[in-house]
Amino acid sequence: MPTQISMKIIPAVLLAALSGTAAASGFQLLEQGSGLGNAYAGSAAKSTDASTIYYNPAGMTQLQAREFSGGLTAVRPSFKFNDNGSTVGAFNGASDGGDAGGWGFPPNAYLSWALNKDLYLGLGINAPFGLATKYDDPWKGSAHSNEFDIKTININPSIAFRVNDQVSLGAGVSWQKIEADYYRQVSVSPDLPRVRAHLKIDDDAWGWNLGVLFTPSPSTKVGLSYRSAIQYHTEGSASLRSDGTPGANAAANALTSLGAQSDVKADLKVPDTLILSVTQRLSDQWEMLGDVSWTGWSSIKDIDIVRTSGRANGTTAQTIVADFQNTYRIALGANYRYTDALKFMFGLAYDQSPVKNSASRLASLPDNDRTWFTLGTQWKPAREQTLELGLAYLYIPTTKINNNQTTTGLGSAATNHGTVTGDYDSSVWILGAQYSIAF
């Protein structure tokens, strides 16, 4: 019995520890290792520490015999909604929701180990996807979303092989677990009291990744890596409770009698990613880094939440219409070596959003294109140790939303979600630290 309990508790604890707030487009987390000061330019080619296990496992062949790398990133997005004529029924007189952003602290940890001079094994633990938005309750969009929280944990054993001095290959498998919690308010009609609805789903699944690293000269490295999509078949529950207003208990009972409270299931495929990176040492002091990446966000279109128990078994509880598009990200970075122990880092990146337009933008994910401005420093107190600090500001232009959900919801039980119309003032600050050691 203690062993069974621990096997259930360990993933839950790791999910809590590895939860984060998305800083990249969609709900992707780029903060998986070193490189924040360069806006993660050159991520699949630089191979300077064990976090290359995530970005390109082939890079392990550039490391020393045994290396560990671990880090923590503090992410603070801000999403402030400004109403411009929303028609949301009972919520018309509510507030604009305050700042829906909040702090997230995604950590990461990696270990690489050389079996011989050409064969390396590695293990990474990280959180490649995460999202958290939480509005003041109630707000004008409460029928769309009050709170949305996605957590993932990714455990990624890897292997790398040095073919020759110019070419290395790498591969890995990933066990990934996802949990999602979605809170909003529903009612049978605009005339009846509101009820808090909570959707909770989770699943675990497998994926894989491949990488190749070319070193045509001692001053040039080119990396290409691919991380597969992962298909989830989540299960969970849709539950209801009173929001404390007069008559809310009766409304909750009415919704329950219509089958709105039940077990549920939903299919979700998180996207695949392709990265092409280059690093070029220009002199003893200067190094340039470049990165082009593609993410297959079109794997997420409409997410149908289907009931699997109760009176309405087999019907759709809700459809989340995301209609995402594939995206590109371009990053450029530079490093200046001030002394053998101290390096300064700079970066600039453009990160495309998977959200197509204001009509498909969700209050739970008010995403938009963003531009990264970053700087950092790297300090080596000893040859075997590196401490890296990075700071990033993500500029996000005014983000418009005109999302109409008047005909979606818990089947015929709730069709008065209304239209959220307005814009968001958004930005993101990121502060990260990564420590690496060879032993």
C-alpha cells in the first residue's frame, strides 16, 4: 500500500512543482534550460551544458564526461482586459476582471553521462507546456472563463552518439503528463442565479525527439532537432457548486437534473516542434547565435468535452473552439566574452501566436504575437561550473477580442455565454537562473 500511494503522489508533486505560466506563444514554455539571455537563439546548436538534452540531445557529445544542469525561471505575464461593448447578460455590470496574469516558477533539471568518448546517456525533467489565467470573480467574461490552469511534466531519457568529429546524432523518448482545470460560471437562463462550473481532466502519454549536430569547423555549429506531437485522451469530471448567491443551490440542482454534472473525456494533441540553429564564433570575444523554429499548433482546433456518465451520457458538455494555426519563431543572439570567467549575453526574438484573430481568441488564453528583448550574464567561478542569469521583457501589442459564445456551452442547459468584446494590455517579464557543473 505505501508503494502504491507514493507512485500516485510523486507525479502530483512534480506537476505542482513544474507548473508554469506560458511565456512563448500559445501555452508553450521555452524556459527549459540555459539561454534566456540570448532569447534562446541557437538553442539546438550551442550545446554548452546538459540542458541540450531538451533542445537537441545530440549536443551531449560536446559535453564533459558527467554534467548536471538545473534552473528556475520566474515568469510574470500581465493580461488586463478593457471592455468595449461586451454583451454578457447577467455579467454586463461586472468588472473588467483585473489582471488575469500571475507568477509562475517552472524549474528544470538534466543529467548527462558519457559511457565512452562517443556514446552518451541523458535524462531531463521539465515542463514544456503550461498556462495560468485567473480573473477577478465575477467579471464580464465569467461565463467564458474565470480561471484556466494547465500543468505538464515531461521526463525525457535520451541518447547521443558521435559519428565523427563533424556529426553527432541524438534521440529520446518522453513520458508526459498533463492536468487541466477550467473554472467558469453557468446558468440555465439569464434570469436564474449563476453556478460555478469546474472542469478537471488529465492524462499521460508518450512522445519522442530526434536531433543532429554538425560541427563543420571549431567556430561553427549547426543543430537541427524535432520534438514530436503528443496525443492525449484525457478523462475527468465536470462538477457544479453554488457561487453563494441567493437561489444558486436551486440553479445547481436544475443544471444537475439536466445532466450537466458528470464524468467527461476530451482528446488533445499538443504540438510538435522543429528547430534549426546556428552558432558562429566571430573572434575570441564575440559569438553570434541564430534560431528558426516551427510549432505545429494546428493540431489543436476544436476540443470537444464529452460526457461519459449520467443522464446526458454521450453528449457534448462544451466545445472549446481554439482553431489554432502553425507558428514560426525567429531569434538572434550575441555573446561578448569580457574575461575568461565573465560573459555578457544579448537577444532579440519574434514569436508568432497560434491565435488567428479576435473572433477565435479565448478569454482563457488571450494570446498574441510577441517580441522578446533579453540580456544576461554567465559567470564561471571555476572551469567545471557555470552560473547563468537572464532577464527578458516580452512586448505584446494591443490584443483585441471579439469572442461570441452565445450558442455554445453545456448543451441546451446553458447557451447565454454572450460575447466578450474589448482588448487586452499585455506583457511578460521573465527572470531565470541556471547552474551547471561537470563532475
